[in-house]
Amino acid sequence: MDAASNAVFWQEKWERGETGFHEAHANPLLTRHFGALNLPVGARIFVPLCGMSQDMVWLAGRGYRVIGCELSEIAVERFFSDLGVTPDVVQVGTLRRFSASDICIFTGNIFDLTPDLLGPVEGIYDRAALIALPEDLRRAYVAHLLALTGPVPELLVTLTYDQSCLKGPPFSVDEDFVRAAYGKVYEIRCLQMRDVAGGLKGRCPASESVWQFSPVEVDN
Ligand SMILES: C[S@@+](CC[C@H](N)C(=O)[O-])C[C@H]1O[C@@H](n2cnc3c(N)ncnc32)[C@H](O)[C@@H]1O
């Protein structure tokens, strides 16, 4: 699947309301492990491919400034409407920036987001972003993410299962991929692995892993 087909795929998912990945409450792996990143209150946290995730509300509630990026305007409008706030909306290049309180979401394709638009961030939280993308786009996403933020502390949630059992998304992303994609710039630690109760979509056994990325110290 190329970038254009991926964008159409996700836009149609939101139009049809096929959002089974959305969770009503903050993800327990986030709430249990985000503290491991040791980021100070007020730090700017990037949440790529954020959907209308309640994880952003949880992060903002802990005093972080949240910057999301999401393709679907339906998702972003619903996110702010559920919060009961009216965001300021500004056109920035091909993207639109929705912001209210300590949450700002760029609406549009993440590949159109630039380091200047995003600004400096001190941390990344990726749940169901890396695993939302097919392998070729996933590699491009990792390169783009690193170009956007540089190596900053990250919490990543992945899913592993037998890819022949289901077509995806979500795609299976294993430890080898994570280490090959990020291992040059990060020390990588698996904080927790757990079985997905009832299997993925009730059809095949799957496990979820939470990874802590710490920037590799560079000696001068
Ligand atoms: C599986 S959902 C996960 C959403 C959110 N992280 C969560 O935990 O609920 C993946 C999201 O990525 C968005 N997406 C896919 N490709 C994108 C792209 N190229 N740029 C921005 N968002 C994208 C989709 O619209 C969808 O909302």
C-alpha cells in the first residue's frame, strides 16, 4: 500500500465509523509506564497518528503539553467536541492546527509535518501508530519521525501476532523490527509484554509490548 492509498484507507475508516482501535479511557500501558521516561511537567509530548485518543487527555491532565498529528478531521473534531471545548483552527501549509488548552493537533498527513511546524518536543508516545502502517510506509514513518523530533525519549506500544492469520492493520511488529528501526539512536528496553485477552479481533493469539526508548549518549 502506498502513502496515498493508506491515506484513503484511513479517511474511509473514519467516515464509516470503523474505529475499533479507539479506547474510551487512557491506555493502562501508558498510565503504568509513562513515568519511566522521567519527563518534567510542562514537557511537550508528540503523539503521532493520534486519532481521538483519550491518552492525550491523560497526558494533558498530568501537566504535559500535547501535540498530536492525525489525518482525519472527523477524529479531531470529535476529540475536541467530546472534551467540550472549541479549538482555535489555523491553516498551516497543507495542514490545519487545532488547539485548545494544552492540546494541539495537526490535521493532515504526518509526512507533510515539518520540524518547524512541530517545534521542539521532549518526548514521544506511540500507541497504534507504528503498527497502523504497512512495512514500507512504516520504515518511512520511522525516518520521518526521527527527522521531526530527533532522538527524544519515547514510549512505544507494539502488537505481535502471526501476520498470516490477519491482513492488518494493525500490523504485527516484532522486536527485530523495533531494534533494526530504532536501535542506532536509542537504547531500547521492553518494559512489559502481555497477551491480548481473547486474541486479536478474537481470531488469533497476539501479544502487546511496551518499549522504552532512551537516546544513546554520544561521546564527543
Ligand atoms: C490505529 S489508529 C490509532 C489512533 C490512536 N493512536 C489511538 O491509539 O487510538 C491509527 C490512526 O492513524 C491515522 N493515520 C494513518 N495514516 C496517517 C498519516 N499518514 N498521517 C496522519 N495520521 C495517519 C489514522 O487516521 C488513524 O486515526
